[in-house]
Amino acid sequence: MNPALRIRLLMELRRSGITDTRVLAAIEKVPRDLFVAEPFADQAWDNAALPIGCGQTISQPLVVGLMTQALELGSRPKVLEIGTGSGYQTAVLAQLSRRVYTLERHKALLTEAEARFRLLRLTNVVAMHGDGMRGWPAQAPFERVIITAAARELPHAIIGQLAVGGVLVTPLDTGPDRQDVVRVRRTESGFETETLFPVRFVPLVPGVPDDAG
């Protein structure tokens, strides 16, 4: 990997609104080229989303950075991630969290991601194959939750697993052909939601696909 490409990406992320130096350091530490399919290896350090199989993508580094920053991970919290995908977002979260519980509905993607976690010795990541719409009730509550697929509305099961004082960050369908990342805070009396920035994610769907075997 050319170090100049990594530096170029970090400079672009700074210019584009990633101000949390801990988030930038986590992105710098995680080797994105490890998470990119071979045909796209030369684009691994570009600020672009790339295909990873099963109709999914590895998110644009800027989106990974902005969503991670929005989680406010300064206290190294316990995190739930819905949508492991390649495992890249998971690996970034692992640098800043006490423990990351990550769910993936595509067994093939999860198997590849777990191999990467072992290679990187990410001992604070726990991964499971299953329906992300259900969350991970056995490990709830979570201080932080991130969803890496867009829902039409906030999933009730997952919202219910957010601790009081916790933060959830997710893309939502907010209009015709529009998605925005929103941040939800759980308070003693309910939930407070704010819209952050526009994105484009694959849809959040229930169940487990036929590739589960």
C-alpha cells in the first residue's frame, strides 16, 4: 500500500468535515485495502464506495468517518452494528469502542469479515449471522448503535435495545429518492432525533437470504 494514498485520503476527509482526531486516527490505522475485492484493489484508498458481493458495498470512507464521528465514541462504549458487510466499518469502530457486536444477514460476507478480524487481531469484536432487524437482544442494552442500511422508519426492536443516554446513527428514507443519516438520542422521557447529512445506502430488509447455508 502506498502511504501517500492513505495521507491523501485523510487530508480529503479532514477537508470534508471529519474533525474528530480519534476517528481520523482509526481510519488511518485500518488497512482499507484488506477489505476491498481484488478487482478494485487500486481504488482501496479512494474516497468511494465499492462493490463487495451479495449486492452490497463497502461504504465511502467519508461516510464511514462521518457516521463514526456522529456516534460520539469518546467514552469507548459498547456498540451494536447492524450490517457487518466487509467488516471495514466494524474495524474502525473497534479502535474506538470497548466492544462491538456486529450482525450480518449474508453468511458469505460474515465469513470473510471474520477472517479479516482475526488477521487484524480485533479481539473486541463479536460477530453473528442473523436478521439485523431484530437487533441482538441477548446483549442489550447498547450505549451506541449504528445501522449501515437504510430503513423507511426507525426499527422498533433495535431502538428498544438502545440504553438511556445512548446514541443511534442510521440512514433513513426521508423522501422520494432521498436518504439522510439521522442521530437518535434516548432520553429518560423518549427519543430525540436530528438529521445530519444525505447519503445513499442499500435498503435495510428483514430475514436471512438463501445464501445462509
